Amino acid sequence: MHREITTKNTHIFMIQVSEISKTVQPSLTRALFNMAKEYSDVIDFTLGDPDVQPHQAIKDAGCAAIQAGKTRYSQNAGLLSLRETIMQYYKRTEGFEYNPQTEVIVTVGAMEGLYLALLSLLNPGDEVIIPAPYYVNYVQMVNLCHAKAVVVDNPEAEELSFSIADVENAITPKTKAIIINTPSNPSGRIIPHGKIQALADLAKKHDLVVISDEVYKCLIYDNANFKSIVAIDGMRERTILVNSLSKEFCMTGWRIGYVLAPEEVIATMTKLQENVVACAPLPSQYAAIEALSGHGNYSENMVNIFTSRRNALVAGLQQLPLLKCTAPQATFYLMVDISATGYTSYDFAVALLKAQHVAVVPGVAYGKSCDKYVRIAFTLNEDKIREGVRRIGEFVKSLNK
């Protein structure tokens, strides 16, 4: 469809965009990130985009691929050697195996993996349950598939979590899948194993697929325990496991993710990928082989860096009036309880940005039950973290007068 506007002696043709595209709006994360660009001295805690570089060996592998002319297309599913490395990585770290030829696909980041997985599963009118707090893009990805996102968001549930009863109450004959994110962006929490088992029981009882977003599974602190839902009996065949190298190896711009799933899902995703992006960037795939190879414990240093940053941030914020926070178990995000300030999360974030040039994300971006929080990404160096805490302190002290 198109629209024509007639002016004096002129017809202007205007392309009309699709109705489904009009439902997509920038997330509050990006909104605050964009607003922050107005200030030259801003301390930007919005995006999960670390300032830490990948290990030199990983960068060298990518550069060597470029120098050797390995810059063409790969198979649509990704280099078989990378898929084999992914399988070995999961065998080494989680103890389960996938067939690298038929049950693994390399994607352009985890986001494309999630979207292709949903496209592979959903028919118009299908429902997908998304427990809050949730990653901001899940809902819009489901909507783009002409399906319905059913957000389980109960303010009376455990803080920064959800109840199994609420999830089960949301299941209808149209429910096709549940999306879980553990460790969680934004909460920094690991879903306890008992709750993971209960979700698995629900999936088997109601014949549902689980999409398990595990991109933070290696950014875990204080020996906290993470176990994938795939490890539960009967769940391998009904789980689509999504991961990436962006967080564990600080390779956000390299755009490498992957999905482990039953053969029929991977075959469908591969067909879709051929028609969307063809394949992930080849030099990035060679860098990923090095990252996941086990030659060096490349992610251990990342955990040490973010542990130190987390501790500095939490220690600083816990000294301030009106704010409450608990150190996260995983990820590089901290949810800060601002309820004592009397602000909504959006109003707090905007006021803080205008007054002190510190950008945080309103908790309401992750569900209505999170409106008493703001999210801080500790992806900046410790000097910037301390300066950010100082400015936040100035802001909340001004409210306390």
C-alpha cells in the first residue's frame, strides 16, 4: 500500500510501512542511552556493552583469519569446526552433548538466534509466556512473529522473580513456549534449581517448548550454582538453548551467537538464516573457535574484573540514603531499589540524568513489578563507577533535604 499527497501541481508518493512494524518501539534502555548522548560528561550505566577487550589470543585469531583471506561466506549454519567447538565446550562445561552437524547453528549474536527460534516455532495467534523481569526485546520479537507475548508480571510475587503458580495460570490451549533468562538480565539472579525443575515439569505437563537464554551463564560470582534446564530428564528434546560470546568473552561487536536445539528446529532456523543474513561473519567465527577452545581460561579474567566492579558499586551505593541493593549473583547488572525516593523508575532515571549526568535504566522496562528499581550496568571501569556513585549520592542527598 502507498499514500499519495497532492500539493499544488505536485503528487508526492509516500511508502506506507507495515502495521506490525508500527508496534515496535525503542526500548527504555535505548531511550535513556540516546538521551545520555546529549551530555559530554555523562556516566553511562545503560547498556550491557563492556569496555573490556577480548583476550589478545581471541583478537589475534580474528585478525589472522582476515589476513589469510578467510572473509567469505561460511555454511548457513556456520563453520562446522566452530559448531564442533561449541559442542565440546558444552560437553566440558555442562556435561551434555549435541550433534554439531544437525543440532547446532551459529547466529549473528544471541538476538538473531532468539528471533530465528521464535520464527521457527510460532504460528499467528500462538502465545509465548514471558516471566518478569525479562529482557526487553522478548516481547517485541514475539509480536513480530504475529504471536502474542503473555507477560507474567505480578507485583505480589517474590521480588525480582516470579511464581510457578502465576506461570501455570497463564497457560492456555494457545500457549506454545516459555522464555526463561538465567542468569537474569536485569536482576542478576540465577533461577533456583527447584524453580527450574518446576518449569520443566510444567513444560512436560502442558507439552510446551522452553527457550532458555543462557548468555550470562559464565559470568557468575561467589561460586553461585547454575544448571541448565537442558540437564533435566526429558528437557533436551523440548528446549532451545541460546547463547553467545558477547558477554562471556566481551565480544559484543563481533556478533557471534549460537543455538543448540533438536534437529528439526536447527534445520528450520538454517533455512531462515539463509534468507535473512546468510551466515555469521567469518572472521568472527574463527575468533569464536579460539575463545571456546579451552586453550586458555579466557573468561576467568572477565569474572575477576566484573567481581571487583560489582563490589565497588554495591559498597558505594549501600552507603547512600534512600537506596537499597543486594549484590547480584551473576551478570554485570545491579537492580537498585529506589522506592524510598518516591519516584517512579522512569522519573528517577530522567531526573538523575538531568541533574547529575548519570544514565541508568528505569526498572519498568523489565516489567511493571520492577518499577521501584533502576538497573545499573557495571560495564565501566572502577574510576567511572566511583564517580557515578558520587554523583548518584549528590542526587539522592538533594532529595533527602
